[in-house]
Amino acid sequence: METVTAYLGLGTNLGSRELNLSKALQSLANSPDLHIIRSSSIYETAPWGYTDQPNFLNCAVEIGTKLSPVELLELAKCIESDLGRQENFRYGPRLIDVDILLYGNETIHLDQPDLEIPHPRITERAFVLVPLTEIAPDIIDPMLNVSIADLLEKVAGMEDVKVWGPAPTMPKQPSEHSQENYG
């Protein structure tokens, strides 16, 4: 399979939040069919959906992968499980969340497994669009045919998304992947 550029959203609001992001990135870097191209800064954001919980740390990650969308979803779920994520109620607190935001210019709607690309609520979430715009402002949402930067201009809640720190420290990856574009 040819390498596809995809974008992931990482989020955490339990435990050592920065460490959770770093561990998720290391797990991604350990996959032989994926390489991390770059990450956004880390943003602290108010909870979305269910607000009676701690603030989240979020970042967006650009990857190159030979995994299919379903295989990438399986990897994301495996990373969440391996890092200790427990099933919780919708929009509840979480140790780590790894979401596929975009996969090339594909649109995918599957019931089994539950997979929608672009992420079905990307246009509603400033905590996704702010970090994604930092690393990929000109990428086009394949459903709406609008750039990520244009979507960001229309989203509510940007005032709740604050830069928390620089891009996470990038993990070591196999040497054939360039590490010049990180952060």
C-alpha cells in the first residue's frame, strides 16, 4: 500500500496529561507502518460535551502511514487500551484519546467498525481545529471542500483553547524517516 498522509487528534484530561500525550506518540512511533511527520503545540482546552471534568491537553499529529483506515483505527484503539484508557460515558474524562481526523482525501462511513472520516464532529470542535490549523491550515476537508483554516474561522469556543506548551518531544523513530519536520 502507498503511504497516505493522515491527521490524528490526541487528547487527555486524567493523570499526567503531558506524559500521556508523550506515551501515545511513542506508541505511534513504534508502529512499523507509520511515521510521525510533525505535531502541533499542546493546547489546554475546556471540556466539550460534558463539562464537569478537568481540562484537556490536546494536540494534532500529522503522520504518514501504510495502514488502511480500519487498521489505523485498530492501532488507535490498541494504544488507548495499552495506555490504560477505561470505557466511560460519552464525552467523559479519559486518560488518552486517539482520533483519526483525516485520512488522505478519503471519506469513509463504516458501521462495523464504527469509523467516520473526516471525523464527524471536526467542524464543531475548536480543540481539534486550532491545533490542526497550526500544522495543516490548507488541508481541505473532503466532505465540505473547505480548508481547515476556513473551518476554524467559523467554529465557536476558540477562546477556550489556550497554548499550553510547545509540541511534545518527538520519540525516536526508525532512521529512514526524516525527523526534521517535527514541531
